[in-house]
Amino acid sequence: MQKSGKKVAIIDREGIAGGASGAAGAFLSPLPGKKNSYNTFVNKALNFSIDFYETLVPDSINKEGILRVPDNNFTKEKLEDNNIDYDYFGAEKLQDVSSDFKDVDGYFYKNAAVIEPLAICKKMAEGCDFYTKDVHKLIFKDDLYSVEGLKAKNIILTQGVSKSLVEIPYIEISPIFGLRIDVKTTTNIPFNIHKSISISTNKNNNTVSIGATHERHDSSQLECTTTCDKCIFYVDHEKEQVNSLLDKAKELIDLKNVDVVKTYKGARATIKSYFPVVGKIVDYNASLEKYPSIRNGTKIPQESLKYYKNMYIINALGSRGFVFGPYLAKILSDNIINNTQIPQEISTQKLFFKAARKSKATAQRMS
């Protein structure tokens, strides 16, 4: 938006990358498997975002590729039967690469990387007005939004797992717990490794990141009002979580002289389809009041729906925030500036229509 000549203000509760973004392992990896709409979208976003980061901050990206070790979710058959180029590394070949590898084999993908989240986010925010504020209310008056004394024509909500500032009942966000530790080790790790956890190659700051996104929480029982490092839900379990990460990492490669430098926690936002969601925010109640037959499956042109004026969303990036982020930002900025259509699979309208039809089915079952 800024490059297009717009004046941009960023408001964040904790500061730049103070929440899940700063806690992310920030691994950029392809999604193997038989070609489908989701992995096609992921891999397209990956190609865009790696190019973006290499241009933006070349010193903050380590593009050494990734070794995927088979597990229950990604079996050998699934890793072999995909349309992404890979090299198979058997246990003997991995030993030739490094004698520190345990008795594992895997599939190596060249187009993968790990980045430094904070450095990337700081660079992206350059030239924008930045405010550290905890926003609880939006006021719309005279075609302008007022936010904590600031005024703007357009609002983009990028709130992750935090409670939305407007009512969007058709987007059901679930938080998924993520943990990352930065360690120092004398082991040379030649490339990123992934099984149930991810291990980075040795980064420019002489640390190695080990991360996992592995625990879904019921959003009806947990409302995220702060970052995870301050949340009592996680604080009491930090030691066992760190030890679990280290144990799983050492099943893949021998980490020598390990020193845990820092621990990060963050709740990633996701929805059932795993696709992110982007675009204009549909006013659910106003749209159904105008077109009640939508509940019966009547097709209404998207442009005829009622929307919150000049209000947009990017959310549900899940564990692939740094893969999706730049790509989604490009899609949304093109939509706002040039009215370029947003792909159907990530649109707010798709979720709206699905929820509206489901509401009638639910009402019929209750009756």
C-alpha cells in the first residue's frame, strides 16, 4: 500500500512482531503431496514470498533447503507421490553429508528457507507510521474510521486470534499453540529439517531455531487477550515444552553443547479449511436481512452483499504466516487499489455464503 503512494499507519498491541509473528519459527517450506487446491496455493505463495524476502532483506534469509523426514502425516508414499522436485536422501547419504544425523532418511526440497521474523517485520514497517496501542473500539463517522485518536479511510484487520473489532460470525478462528526456541550448538546443521518439529540450519546470528505448531485450543474456552509469553495457560508448562522440542530434535540430529538462548510462544490463527481468509468484510446480519433467500442457497452476486465500508481482513494464516503474509498482502492491496478479484478459495464471501446456508440447516435440526 505504501509503495502505491498510500499513507499507512500500523497499530499493534505489543509492538513490531510482539505476538505470534515474533514467536514464529518462520520456516518457508513447500507442501508436498498430490496436487490439490490447497498445496497449489501454498506453493505459489511460497515462491512469491521467498523472492520477496530475498529482495527485501537478503541478510535475514537462509535459503539452504529442507529435509522432510517421513512421519504419520507425511508418509514415504505421500512424499514421493507429489509434483514438487525433490532428492531422496537415504540414511547412508545423510551420513555422508554429516555424521551427526541419526538413522533417518528423508526428502530434500531446494526451494525452502528460514528467515529472521523481527528483522523482516521491522523492514516491512519502515516508512509507515507505527503506534503501540491496544485497540478495543472502532468508530466510523463521516466516511472515516477513528482509532485511538487516529483517522483513516480504510481499515485492515490483521488481528490473528484476538477478538475481532467487528462482528464476523462466519469466520470461526481457532488458536493453535506454537513454540520456538533459539539455541546455540556446536553442531553444523547443513539445511532445515522437518518431521513433527522443524529445525533450522545455523543462522547468521549463530543460533538454530527449533519450532513446532502442535496444539489446538478450543476458542470457546480461551480468549486471547495478550501474547502467550504472558498467558497463564502456557507459563507453567514451559520447561516440559522446551524439553519435548529438544528431545524430538535429537531424534533427528545430534545437537552438541546445546544452550537454550530464548523461548518464544505464540498462538497462530486458523480455520477449519486451513486456507487463509482475505478481503472485504461482509456485514453478516445486514446481508441476510436484505437477501434472506441466501439461506436457501439463492446465488447473490458478491458485489450486491452488504459490507462494512472500506474495511478489510487478512487472517487465519495458521502455521504458514511468513509463507502466506507477503502473498496475501499483494492480493489484498491489488484488490483495494485496482479492484483485482480475490481468489475464491480465500475470499470472505465464500465463508459468508457457507455459514448462511449452514445457519438454516442448524435451525431446521433444532426445530
